[in-house]
Amino acid sequence: MNNKRIFLFLLLMFSLAGCTTLSVVSDYDRDFDFSGFHTFRWPAENEGIRKGDVLVDNPLVYKRVQSAVNRQLDEKGFRVTGSKEADFIMYAHAGIKKQKSYHHNFGIGVPFGPYRWYRPWWGPYGGYTYVSSYDEGSLVLDVIEARTRELVWRGVATRVVREYRTAEAMQRDINEAVMKILEDFPPGADPGVSSQ
């Protein structure tokens, strides 16, 4: 069962390359002042990590996500710390959801008419709907204010799941997803400028 989850996650890890597009959205508390954020930490095991989360079940992939987040936040001037005195806690979650895609083919026109010397009318012919199923993977990054334990920012990257042949390819896609998720964090800051 655990091997099945690992396999599914490896398929999940974000089809972040290829012909599918990476969809990224974020939201945040408009009343919160992010200028006081300078340090962050990752949650301890007893701090609400959900069992069954794809990242919890795949510690190697979780470490890849942590590494990518640490790099991106470091470039923005935030420092990772193990201290309980950190300004915010960074949570990472991932999941897979079944989706369906509907493809419609309306057919082609066929000439017909009562006599061959009359102008034929091109009427409809055929047509069908094809339904395909696919797995959609999501990576969610949550920023929790450490003192109040309230969610103040969330970013989500979503893409069709694909299979990875190498760990390097997976890491590249994780890096891309994390970079795009954190592109507008903290809110209101100029891109590439830290909140410090």
C-alpha cells in the first residue's frame, strides 16, 4: 500500500514540465502586516501535519520541497531557523485529484441534394464526445503567523501529473512550482525584494 502511494506521488510530482501548464494562485489576509516577517521554520511533527498527505508519506520528496522553499525564501531575505521564536511557520501539503476532460468532435459536412445539378447542401455528419481521465496534482504552501497560529498567506500550484524518470527532473519541476508560488510573497513587496 505504501509503495502504491509513493508511486502515485512520483506520478503526481507535478507534471510541471511538458505541454501542460502550471496554474498558480495565492491568497492572503489583506489586514495582516508582513513587514515583521524575517525568520521562518518548518513545523514539528506534533504541529498539525496531516496523515495521508502525499508529502508526509514521501519524506524524500518533502525534503526536496523544503529545500526549494528554503532557497526561494533565502533569496527574498528570509532566514530559516529551528527556533520556536521564528516569525512564521511554513507548511507544505500535496495531493492528487482525479479529473475529467471532455473533447467534442462535431463531425464534418457531407454534400447531399435531390439532383446532382442542384447545389448540394453540406449537412452535419457524425460527431462524438470523448472523455478522458487524468490525475491533477497540487502543491500547497501555507504561511502561518507563529504567535497567533493563524493562516496569513496561501499559495497553490496545480498541474496534470506526469511520470518522472530521474530525481533531477522532479527537482527541476518542484523548483519551478515553488518559485512561481512564492513569486508574490510577501504581498505588496517588489519582486526580488525582501520584506526586511
